[in-house]
Amino acid sequence: MQLLRFGPVGDERPAVRAADGSTYNLRGLTPDIDGAFLAGGGIETVRRALDEGVLPEVDTTGLRIGAPVARPGKVVCIGLNYRDHAEETGAAIPTRPVVFMKDPATVVGPYDQVLIPRNSTRTDWEVELAVVIGRRARYLADETEAAGVIAGYTISNDVSEREFQLDFSSQWDLGKSCETFNPLGPWLAPAEDVTDPQALAMRLSVNGELRQSSSTKNMIFGVTHLVRYLSQYMVLNPGDVINTGTPAGVALGLPGTPYLRPGDTVELSVDGLGRQRQTFAQA
């Protein structure tokens, strides 16, 4: 089961794609796929409706695909969560998760145009597994409890401007929160449909040239560890997104590799979660 949102920016409509590829309209069940939907048991409701065959089929041919979750309250990011990425950037291997925040307004659809900021010199790519929270979480006791608050998984491109991020501030937010810097999707896979989130192959290419190829098994801190850890320091709410980090292969860690320029195309994928494709343009 894949939860998606189709339509123009600001007017996306919720839908579900069944295992046979058929797509069904969810407007009769929910106005949108958002925190309220997730907190209210929406995924289970959709699954029952699919099983009962009561949802109207919809033709989505030619329609834009939006981010699979509407209006996340926050996007929490984990830096340096793959040993090879930390090593390629010259950073120490972290002993605790490196946490920073990203403006949730950066979230766009998986095929939307991404804008290179004005005065940017080092706009970079990062394929990541994104976790979507389904229940309010605070002070979780263990990783089993953490697994129970995860609604599902999707793909994130944690686009970054390295000069803004590393040279202009002691915090990373400037280089992470630029307009359109978080393509998300194409769909939300319910947690129960992802057998092992720590065994997903992930890839990213720029203009057809492979740059990143790894697996979530190489995370330093796994998904449930991250969710439990974050819950000790902030309240996680339904619809919140956690970007869990990127492996080696970013421009920052590849000397001589050009950063992104207008007209460049980035394609990325995570096994079982689909593919993204963005063309970059000057803001």
C-alpha cells in the first residue's frame, strides 16, 4: 500500500495505490494525508477500505505528485549518520546523533523543480531515508516503543548549500533551509509494509552519473534509536519528518566534483520507496 498526494501545489488530493497498481481517491475518508490523519488511525482505516473494495478508483495520469505528507510540523535531521560520509567530510565519527532542524516549508514534491539559492556556490545533494511519525512521542522508554510511533517511510533529498551551512554560521540551518530544499516522496510506505528499514539500498545520480550507492544498514544510529533519542529532548508529533542521514558520495566529499548548477538533474531512489527526479534552476 502506498499513500500519495496528487495535484497542483496547495491543492493536492490524497490517494492510495494498491498492490495491483490501481489508485483510489481518499477524499471520502480524509481531507488530506497529514498529522491528524496519521494520529487518528488513518492508515488502518485506508487498509480496511481497500480490503472492502469501497474506494473509488481515480485516474492520476499526468497529475503532479506532491509530498506524501502535508504540512509537517517539523523536519528533524541527523547529520554524519554514515561512517563513510563522516570520513569523506573530515568529521569525527559521532558518539551521539548530530541533530539539526530544517524549515518544514522546504518540503516539496519528489519531481518538483529545486531552486539554487542566489549567491550559492556549493549546492549539494543527499539521498536519505525519511521517517514519518504517526503518534505523539515523548520520553520513549526503549526502541520497541519507538517503533510503535512510526507511521511509515519515504525518500528525502536533503539538499544543502555547503558555504551557507559551514562557513556562514556555527549552526547548519542556513544551508539546509533554503527554498525547495527538501523534496519528499513519492509515496509514504506504512511501517508495517517495510520489513526491515535497516536493509534498504539507496542510490543517487547526477546527470546520469552515479554518485551515491549504499544501504541503510550502514547507519551509525538506526531508525528506532534515533526516534527514541529525539523523544528525550523534544516532543515528536504526528506528521513530523526525520531525515536520517546520507551516505558517502556528496560533492562536499568528492574533490573536483562540481556542485549543482542550473539545468542539472538529480535522480534518487530507496528500495521499496520509489524514485525521485529533480531539475535544478536558479532562484
